[in-house]
Amino acid sequence: MIRAPSGFSFLSTQAGFRYTGRKDLGLILSQVPAAAAGVFTTNRFQAAPVLVSKEHLQTINWARALLVNAGQANACTGEDGLQVCRRTCELTARAFGLRPEEILPASTGVIGQGMDLSAWERGVTALAGNTDGNDPLGVARSMLTTDTFPKILWREVPLAGGTVRFLGLAKGSGMICPHMATMLAFICSDVRLQPETWQEMIAQGAEKSFNRISVDGDTSTNDCLLGLANGHTGVSPEDSELPVLDRELTELCRELAYLIVQDAEGGTKVVRIRVSGARDTSQAEAAARTVAHSPLVKTAMFGRDPNWGRIVAALGRCGAEYEPSRVRVSIAGREVFAGGTPVAADIDSLLAPYLARQEIPVAICLGQGPGEYELLTSDLSVDYVRINAEYRS
């Protein structure tokens, strides 16, 4: 059974934005004002719900609800899209006795399509009439697009004043390269925190998790991580317990981020790329991202081909400073390249059973300094091309 934080209701319904026979509108409602936080896409074409959520967080850093729909992204829709998004917040606020600015909206779906307000009106009415207010899985399902499964995790954290809970929901399968992935994520907790502390925790959690995954190198217009901490338990952490909360929240985000890569469009592998020995962290990140985004590396992983030459070639254009003779590359724990030449071994035979596994580690040492970075990516399959070629069909 899902152990949700106390003081929250989880409502979902079928509004009919694009899909039939499934839920596509969800609402997470806090019984009391909750500390609110958000981290958003850095894409310059930010969707209307991203802009409105940022606007609401600037107005008030306490909120009551997270509102999400799937099927229509309301991105690149201009002033009309902003007005429609604000209207959906007004409709929801009226139905649930809230103020519009207490609602943080999020959307996912096809870019450029206008919102159907009649669908919103039907959907919000259905949400308000929903007598089952404890269905977190329904909300997780309502935010899916090309995902093959809902992503929902929870954990309990014992503190001196009592036990608190975190619940995390995420969606994402393609257009994943978060610089904050199409990725939406929501975190709810019943711990009592000030908004400033909660914002720091959410931002740190995103940086160490969602910002370290990539499916296809594309950053969405709608990416966001939104969090509500309503303090319903009455438990406030002691200063010495804040690192524990930080660690638990970050680990929850990491597990959700892993599920996104695991559910990559057409994906069959999770590739864990770890770069060490860089001059600094930024150079390690540049190396990891260049390898992770390489279509040649990704297709080799799909084909179970230990083609280290593609990894080395990607490193050669990553921009990091290093001596090629010092570079070492390992695939699935077996060193395949060192000292500027391949390691003498029957690599194909040795690595065949390991490349058949779902998770493949790739370790790269640049031999230049203390910089380290780890990034999760997926392979690139024929199905990825098919799914995206038919996305609007």
C-alpha cells in the first residue's frame, strides 16, 4: 500500500485532452497551506504552466495544490496560452475553495496546441465530485504520455519529534535532458519546514538526480520539479536532522530519475557513465554528457557492441582538457582502453554476458585531476525512432 504523507488528497479523472479511456488530469491538494518550491526548465521557450507556476511562487511561497494535465503541453501558445492557464487555476480554485495563486500548474503533451477549456471545465467538475481523495497512483497515471508505467515512490523518515513521509511522482520517457527532463516531478511531505529551506532541498535534490539523466539530449519546454511540505504532522526537524532530510529527499529523487531512464522511449538499457580524473567537476560533466548524448555510443549499447572507439571519439570532442595517453575506459567493469591503445583481450567474448544486462556501467578516467561526475543515460533503439516519428499521428 502506498504510504502517502498526511494532510494531502490525491484526485484524478479523465478530461479528454488528447487520450481516451484513461485519466489525464490530476490534483494534489493539501489540507493546509504548504511550503512551496519549484525548479524549472532552462529552455528559453518556457510553457505557460511553467511561467504561471513561477509567477505564483514569486507572489506567495505557500501553496495548496499541484495541478497537472497530460496530452496538451500549452507550450509556445503565446499570451492566449497564459490566459488559458490562469483560467484553469481560477476554475480549480473556485471548485476547491482556494486562491488561484495557491495552485501550481504543470502540463505535458504536444507543443503548440491550444488548450481545450471545455475539457478543463468537465475535468475540474469531475475532480470536485471525486469522493476518493486518496489515490496517489491515479495522479501518477494521469500525467503519463509515452511512459509505459507510472513512477511513484515513497519513504518514511524517523526524526526526534516523530516520523515524517515523502512521496514522489514523476513522468518522463522522451525529450529527456533536464537542465533543472519531458519530465514532470512532484514531491509531497508532511514535515514542517520554512519555504526557504524547502526550496534549497528541492533544488539540491534536482541537481543531484534529475539534472544527471539524459535519454536523447533534448530539454523540454515544460520540465519542472514542484514540491509541497505542509507540516501536517507538526514535526519540525532539528538543525542536526536537516542533513538526514536532505539525504532522504535526494535519494528519492535519484530513484525517480532512474525510473525515467529505465522507461526511456524504446530503451532497453540504463547506461551509468562515471567520469573521474578530470581537472574539475565541470570538465567531468562535459565529458560525461558528450558520451551520453552520442548516438553512436547509444546505438552500440543497444546492439550490445563493446565499441570503445565510439566512447573515445566522443571524449575527443567534449572540450575537457586532458592528455589522451592518460585516458582509461572500462565497460561493465572490464578495462578496454588504456595508454592510448586497446587492451589486449577478446573484449567481445568477455563482455557479451554483461552487455546483455539491463544496466551497463561505463567508467572513464581522464587522469588529470579530482573532478568527478556521474550521469545516467539510455541506449538508442529502433523503437525510439518509431515512437517519435509517430508521436503526433
